[in-house]
Amino acid sequence: MIKKTIKEPFWVKHFPFILIVGGFLGIFASLTLSLDEIKLLKNPNFQPACNLNPLLSCTSVISSTQAKAFAGVPNPYLGLAGFAVVVTFGMAILAGAKYKKWFWQGLLIGTFLATLFIHWLFFETVYNIGKLCLYCMLTWIVTIGIFWYTLLMNYRQGFLPVPKQFKKAADFVSRHHLDILIAWYLIIAGLILNHFWYFFGPH
């Protein structure tokens, strides 16, 4: 009798690269925003390179109260620390490190909280500040991707308990991981386009 071999999803093999590439992109965006904020403190007339037009204005977002959500600490500083952890984790897995269940669950909790935070920032940026920051949006993209595949990896390794009645739904989500992620991004893009249609739409 020939045994059927179940092919691993491509993202399992490339999971460390998802963390590393996503983490480095997050560090790049956070570092750029941090440096721009320092320059703005020194010179209020400084114009960051991402100030492209009245809508795409990093200065408006950097200068907002929402940009220092935790005890006055600038959000990009938190990003630098968080994404550095993600890169370290990815590098270690790539080098062959094996982590215990609690460590994987800790990464999942951390990325989940970060994802909640960036959705709050998305809402505040779009609906209250009324401006868009390109580097902020880059952190939104990579944070969602990192969380999504960390969630799937925890499920695949049995570190995320799922009730039996939801097992088929969980397997469906695992199989259609990329479709769901793209839909997630498209919903965010759609909300942005809908809110700022006066700017993007025909004039």
C-alpha cells in the first residue's frame, strides 16, 4: 500500500523569511519615522520625504497625539523594539532553533496585540487625523502578515487549541491563507479609498 504524502504549504518552509523580511521592513519604516520625528523637533519647518501631497502627509500623523499612544513614547520606538524581536526570532528559526510551546504562544500574543494596535491606528489616522502616512501603512501591512502566519504556524504545530466543531473551518482557513490575507488588505484599502474618494476619485 502506497502512503500518501501531504505536501507542506509553501509558507511553512518560508515562515522564517516572512518574519525576517517583514521585521526588517518594519524596522526600516519605524527608523525612518523616528528620524523624521527628531528632525521635526529640531526644525518645525522640516518636510519629510513622505509628505507628498495634502493627503499623504507623514508630518500630520507624526505630530498627532495618537503617535504617542503609550505614556508619551513615540509609536515608532515601540516598532523598533517589536520588529527587532521578530527578526531575531526568524533568524533563530532559520539557524535551526527549536522553541517551546509557550514561546510560540508568546509571539502569537505579541503579534496579536500589535495587530489590534495598528487597526486602532488605522482608524485614528483615516477617520480622525484625516491624513495618510506611507511608512505607517507599511508597518500596518507587515504587522498583519507577521501575525497571520504566526497564528497559522501556532495552529499547525498544535499550540493553538481549536474545538472539534471548528476544526473544518480552521483547516479551510489554513488552506486559503493567502486569499484571506489578500482580502484583509483589500478591505483596508477599500475603506481608505471610500473615505478619501474625494481625493482619489475623478475630479
